[in-house]
Amino acid sequence: MDKKLPEINVGVVGHIDHGKTTLISQLTGKFTDTHSEELKRGITIKLGYADLIIYKQGNNYNIDKKGEAQRYVSFIDAPGHEMLMATMLSGAAVIDAAILVIGANEGIKPQTKEHFMALQAKKINKLIVVQNKIDLISKEKALENYKEIKNFLKGSLYEEAPIIPISAQQGINIDKILEELCKIEIPKRELEKEPIFLIARSFDINKPGTSISNLKGGILGGILKRGKLRVGDEIEIKPGLNIKKANQQIYETLYTKILSLHKGNESIKEVYPGASISIETELDPFLTKTDSLTGCLASLKGKLPEISHKVKINSKLFQEVLGTAEHQKVEPLKTREMLMLSVNTTITVGIIEKIKENILELSLNIPIVALKGNNVGIARNINGHWRLIGFGEII
């Protein structure tokens, strides 16, 4: 593979059953619903990953290795189910651009709006809107739905976003999405700064019964947001391991070494910000299994700040609650109120200690690695569901 191929991470979001996973399998030839529980339930529970290289031959874009390689794309399939909003926000932390899938047969649903606002809250600047399932409706209905989408985008960050009518099931207009993906400007990468790796998944890849001599170390999956990492680097992981000591939950930083780096099916010696990658470490795989380190940050040894049990946020609230069918105003925040915060790939719950204008001070149930300027999604529990009500920045 061409090492200089531009790389980009693209999140695929939208309402449940509007065809996100089918679309990704059409684009990449791979199903992202790899967990058996997800296949049983038919919804994406965890963040699914798949990648591809886009080629161009004449004016045609393809994934069949015809023509010249244009760019390497990592897809992150974020859940559309309302109960999984937290996972969707974690996914938004690791992407450069997004595809919003809207089923033309159902139109814009409450979750479509919630995901749309989450992308803006997470400062995702590039959006491709996909009008899926056009094979299920009449031409008139498709045009009506197209106008509805146009109105929906009006006045937002994505007013000029392309809208592509497709049928993911029939493979219609998939090449048009590939073309749009090649037009997205690659974000400027900060290569000279200390590395920050966002852990979005962690797992044990050893099959039961593997002999000790053949065991692989614990695997971390995610995105390098800045800097570089190399095989052999000594790294630290924070908040790290959650352990109970004298009836108290404490967090222990983990230290380990990078044994190998992987991008897609390829093994590499060094990684830069761009595509999603996996890191094989010297950690006991028991420590990484079943996503136990998801939400942590990794960097070179000694480079991450101390973990914080308190955080200060410059907040901005939406005017109305999203994700619900009825219109509901966002009520002002109150001290002692509990909020759910999504920071990078982690989710924590905090109690508001102080409010001064838009500045919130919260004490956190689960500590975070607070990096100044990091974006935060703010959700409130409304009728038993966490609803996105605004966003903010760590100060």
C-alpha cells in the first residue's frame, strides 16, 4: 500500500434501521456488526470498524483496485439506537468527517436530529448526507424527502452538504459516495506534539487453549489524534486500571511497550494521525479483554497529565431537547444536578458544584484525563434516557 496515501476517519451515523451497516458493507465488503450479540439484535452496540482504499479510473471511483489509489478511509459505524447515544458520542470523538444516513421511506426521525446535533457539538465540519432506500419509494416521494432533507440542513453548519440518493441494498450510487469521500479535505495533522492515542476498543485476540508461547499481548484499538508512535515505544495508559482498595475505587496508570502496530490488515513500524489502528502491547490480555480499557488515553511514558476528579467546562446548551418526538425546551442547569459527559472516547457522570454564567465546575464519578480545549458532549437524564442537551470545552 502507498504509505503516502491520504488517510481519513469517517463516522457513519443515523437512526436505527436506516441502513448504516448495510452501506458500510457495500462500501468495504465487510460487516461491522462483528459481535454475536449485535448480529442477534441487528443493531450496532459497540463501535464497528472497517476500512477501504478508494481507486479512481477515468471519472469512476471504485474499491476494486482499478486505476490509481486515491485515499485510505477508516469507517466507524456508530450506533443509532437512542439508548446508545453515549457510544455514538465516543465515536464522534475519533472522526474527521461523517456520513449521515437517512432512510427515504421514513424521513428525519428524532435520532437523526440528535446525531446531527452531536456532530456539530463535536465540531465535525464535513458531512455527506445519504438518502438511502430510494428503491422502496416512488420518484415523487423521493423528491419530497429530498426537499425535507434540504430544509433540515438549512441554517446549520452543513447547509451546503451533498445529498446523495442511494440504495445500499441494491448497491445503487455507491460510487458517488466514494467520489464525495475523495473531495473531503484532509485535516491538518499535528505530528510534532506529544502523541495522544484515544482508546476506543480493547480486546484479547487469543483463542481459548492457545499455548503460552503463542499468546499475543493485549490489543488497543482507536485513533492517534496527534504525534507519532513507533514499535518499541514505552507507553502509559490513563486513567488505567480500576481497582478496589480499602473499599475505595482507585485508578492505576498502566505502563507497557508497543510490540506491533496494525492498520487494516497491514503491519507497520510507525503510525501517524489518520486511520484507525490497533496496537499490540506487552499487557496481559486479561487487562484488555471485553473493552475494559475503552475510554482511556495512551501516550509516551510520563507525558500524560494526572487524572482529574474535577473538571471546568465552558458550556453551551441547545434550545430544545433532541431525540424525543415532542418538542421540549432545555431547562437551565442547576447546582447538584447530575450530567453525563462524553470526553474523547470516555463517558463519565458528574455533579455540578458551581455555575457561573456558562462556566460549569463538576466533580466526576469516573476520573478523566482532562486536556485543555477538549470537546465535551453534555447529556441530561430525561425520563430515564440520557439526552444530549449541549456541548462545551474543557478550560
